[in-house]
Amino acid sequence: MSEIVIRHVEARDAEPLRLMSAQPEMYHHLLQLPYPSQELWQERVKPQPGRRMLVATIDGEVAGHIGIHVEQNPRRSHAAEFGLAVSPAFRQRGVASALMKAMIDVCENWLRIERIELSVYADNEAAVALYRKHGFEIEGTAKKYALRNGELVDSYFMARMK
């Protein structure tokens, strides 16, 4: 089995990330619109205050990414939220866990983050199990949180404390 390499996102990753996010099977679990533009992903990979993005590669191919957003309000600077996506072609290979471990390490050991937050669709059992495996707990449910394929669906708010 090939090694998973985690690294900081680079400008050259914009197009592989766009292609990954443009796959219809990705829309079901993410808060994004179909048909992402090149411009959108070129902006997402640019450095921005409070944001970090890591990518996972296998044999040089982008397999997934995780974006970390550190709260800029001084009263919430101990908290960060993140978003995670893994290409369908690379699922069930440990990519999500590798990205989670790297993100938690960066947050807790380098950014002085005490609380990591996320939202996840309540019916995404695989993601909820992944997050629980990494110490996240469900803190609440948002009813009719987001529109997905013409239907309003619930989402969980989850968090992990250092």
C-alpha cells in the first residue's frame, strides 16, 4: 500500500482540488454548490489570516484535504473549526484519519487551540464515526440546517477539547 503524505496546500493543488470537489458524490456530504470554478479553488489555496489547509497525497496525487480556520476574535482565539474532504477514489485507505491526526497536532501543539469544532450532516454515519474516533463529541443538532439535493437536512455540531 502506498504511503499517505500530508503537506501544506500549494498553488498547484487548486486544479486537482477543484476536480475532486466537482465529483457529484462529493456534493452529498459537503456544504458546497455543484460545479466549483477554477477561481474559487485558486482563492481557497491562497494563504489567508487564520486559515491553514493541508492536503493528503498518495503517489503524488491529491487524495484529500482539510481546511482549518482559527477564530480571529480574541475571545474565541482558543477555538478553530475545520472542513474535511476525501476523494471517492481514495476512501477507506486511511486518508481521513491521517488528515485528522495532522490537523489535531497542528491545532493543539502549534496553534494553542483548546477547542476544535465542526458541523456534519446527521446522516453521515461514517464521518460521525471518524470524528468520534478522534475525540469529538456531539454537542447539539441543528434541525433543517442545510439544503441538500432539494431537501433540508439536519446537522450535528461536534467539538473536541484539548
